[in-house]
Amino acid sequence: MTTIKGRVFDGFGNQIGSGLVLDGNQLAEVSPGTPDANWPLIVPGFVDVHCHGGGGFSFPDTTNPEEIATAIKAHRSGGTTALFASLVSLADPLPYIKALVPFCEKGELAGLHLEGPFISKAKCGAQNPEVIRPADLTELESWLQAGQGWFKTMTIAPETDNALEAAKLLLKYGAVPSWGHTSCNEDQARLALDYTVKTASELNWQGYAQTVTHLFNAMSPINHRSPGPIIEFLRSAKDRTAGVEVIADGHHLKPELVEDMFATFPDASLFFVTDALAAACMPPGKYTLGGLKVEVKNGACYLDGTDTLSGGASCLLNQFALFARRGQIPLAKLIRACVGTPVQAASIPEDAPGVTTRFTAGCKPSFMLLDSDYQIQRLFRQGEEIEPAIIES
């Protein structure tokens, strides 16, 4: 038996004990009692459901198994023990989907996310506008079938042709639409949100039926005469009819805005994502996303030669540590934003490899021990200890 002492929190931010007792790679029990306030944190491994790559490699740019594994490892060593591989708008995503499915089957990935190509050209960000197109249901179904059940979510603009039909098809295949990269107005956003809730009910869908892709980024801003989609997305967060992604890296959104959101809206609807590129866990320089060149400088990613943000260079622990140090969002909410809410919003099984929302006796837990500066002291996935990375502030 091995006992690891610390302030134990589950994936929903509940403090539940003073340590974990491991019997081999299984959890024997959570130690009872009140831990010392100076003890390290024990939190579940984080869950990132919007990640394009890391460690120098990008999921939309390689089908090489070693390079895919390197990208996964870059985030895993930073405390993200469950990960979606996100693609971008591509002329043909099938080769990349097929290359990623074996990693899902082996439990190395928790699922697949396709960001586009059924999005707005005007709000495509760092994606290639030449391959953006209206929703084609035959094409979409071929991707879903190639995903063999691992397709979990897809970013769609509400205003694109056949968007609602695409949302219904996704739900039928066990995936959720994620509304974003959009120029839609408030009425178009509300129509898409309401339609998805209604369709999910008809299909007896359990849990969140939709999410919002990186709120505020790559969508029409709020205007006092034309509010746009953001107000409707926030209303859905308030009603808990949509899970809402937040890129909380300090670059995509002003930190005070993130803090205000968590103070105002249910934390059960808001969750952190990285939108990370090949540059995550790498030094400044130039990298590739979907065939386009991006540059990392001062911790942010930009489309090469522009001031357009093009995804992130962080891992989830960077974001968690940023806001934990600022001290304005309670620790419990931050943990939930990195574990419990993304699991629920993306309909990930709570017993999926790398996922630990509850420390239940007999499970093979994924968790990390964090010091007072939120560096990883020890890291476990499925009960097996792995080497952690040093996470830069």
C-alpha cells in the first residue's frame, strides 16, 4: 500500500479527504480527516476537449503515429490525462480521422473534435478560408462513420446552410454540435440552440446536447443594437442548455472577463480548453496548423505576419495556475472547469481512460499532486506513475 498525503479534491471541486491510498495501480481508499492547509493539492488529471496538438506536432498536419503520440504526451506530461484530438477545416479530413481512431481505441485519446469546415469564412480565424463550405450531410456522415463512434463534437456556424440538419446528424451518431466561428445574429443563434435542445429531447439524449466553441473568440461581438450570438450563448450557459468553452490563457480573453463570467454564470456550464497548436509545450517560433504558418511570441500564437490569434500555446495546467494565483475564482470552480464540466459537456464516460471525476475505491485513478506554485510533484494516469513536465508560468 502507498499513501499519498494531500488536500484531495474530486473532479467537481469537492474536497473529500486528506490523501489517497493506492494498492498497486488501484485506489484502495481516500484517507479521511482534515488535511493541513499547507499540504499539496491532489486533483484529478485534467480533461481538454479542444486541442489541435503540442510538442511540435499538429493533429491536422500529420498521420504519423509517432508524431501523434508526441503531441499527446506533451499535454499528458503537463497534467492533461484525457484529451480530444481536434482537426481544423480541411479539404479532406478522412486520412487524419483514420489515423487518430487507433489512439482512441487504445485509450490514448478520449475522442475526436472537428472544428470546421462548416463555419463562417469571415470568422475563420487561422483556418484556411478556401476549404470552408456549407454543411454537406453526405460528407459529414462519411466522417462520422470513419470515426467509428469516436467523433464526439464538431464546430459549426449556426448560419451556414444545413447547419441544423448537421446538428441532428451529429446527435444521431452520439456527437454534439459546438456552435462557433460564426457571423450569425442573435436570432440565428437562438434558433440553433433551441432546435438542438428540442432534437436532443426527441432522441432521448442524456446530458448536454451542445457546446459553444471558445466563447467571444471568432464570433460577432456584442453591439447595443445588434447583440449577436454571444448574449444567446451566455443565456444558454445560464440555463445550462449548453456547455461553454473558455480559452483562459490570458491572451484570448482578458482575465477579468473570465473571472466575471465565473462569478455571474453557473460554473457547471463553463469550462477551460486550450485550443492548443503544435506550439504547446514548445519554445517561441513558427509552426503549422492545417497547412497554415503560425508564429508563437510572448506566449501567444498568431497567424504568421498578422495580429490574428490562431489557437493556443498553453496546456490546461497553465490556465489553472494563472487563475489560481490571481485568486478571484475559487479553487473548486477552477478544478471543475478543468475536469467535471468538460467531461459532462462532451459526454465523456466517467470511467474512460485518463478520466477521474470521482475517487472511487477500486478505480485506476488519474491524478496529480501540485505544490504551492501549481507545479506537478507527482503524476498518475490509470494508476501508473508517469514523469511530469515543468510547466512554465
